Amino acid sequence: MAERKNFLVKYVDVQQLHSVDFMKIWSYYDKDGSGFLDRKELDNFLVDLMGCKGKEITEKKLTEFRDSVLETVDTNKDGKVELGEFANLLPIEENFLRKFPSRKKLSRQNFDEIFKHYDPDGNNFIEGKELLALIRDIMTKTDQSVTLQDVHDYREAVMRVFDKNDDGRLSRKELGLLLSVDDK
């Protein structure tokens, strides 16, 4: 196997992945942005995963591991791993938004907690992978399985309605409109 940098090394000691990190990992391995990991992309992920665990990587072991993973997570049996299926491979945190009541206005304190969670870089905007993680969590809060295309479609709709200055990211005020913050 050719030597290349192991993208997963920085996540080795993480008990549960932050949803933003999950989306970073997904995006790294879904090289072509197709919304699923094909065989080569899945193999790259599995090689890195086995490498993090210090396992010897042979073609035979990789094939066995891939077959086992596909048998376990490929629910539609298409030989590819979709975003929702990928979530079953990694120790991702429980959906952060489930902590908060549905269909009620959020308190300012709850909103601040949500904003801080999805803005781990602290730049006061939800953007890029942060935004994808937030959208994925909004969509999966009710246990529905989503594809990457679903996430991108919802993101586009959210941005059309709530990105008031068309900068491609959500400010605190814009996210407040999306999540119905109670300013009382």
C-alpha cells in the first residue's frame, strides 16, 4: 500500500466526535462530493482507520474489513456508504439539538449554547462544515436518515431564506431567525 498521510490520526483519542468533525471527516473521504463513499473512497477511510489502530494493512485484510463494513452499514446494499450509513461507523456525539425542546421558541441561553457548539472556531459565524453539521443535526433530530444531497438541498433553502446579506454563512442574528429565538 502506498504511504500517505493518515487524516484520522488527530481523532484517535476522541471518545465521541463533534458533529462538525464528523462532517470534516466525511468531506475528506468523499473526494468527489458524490454523497457516498465508493469502493476507493471507502478503502482510503478503512486504511486510515486500521492504521490508527496499529493494524497491519494487507490487501486481504482490507478486503475482509470492507466486506464486513458493507455487510453491517450498507443498508440499501448498493456497495457504497452514504452519509447516514457512515454515521454508524464512527463514534459521533448524540445529536446536540435533541437537548432542546422542539416547536418552542428557544431561550437566549439555549440559543447561545447551540451557537457556541456549532461555531467551534469561535469566529461568530456558522459556515462551511459547521453549517453542514448543524443542518444534518436539524434534519436527524427526529431520527430520520438523510443523504448528503438532502443536507445540501436543505442548506440551500436555509441560505435563501435566512442568509440576509448573502455572504454564505449564518451570523448569530440569522441563526436566531432560523431557530426562533425568544428575545424576551
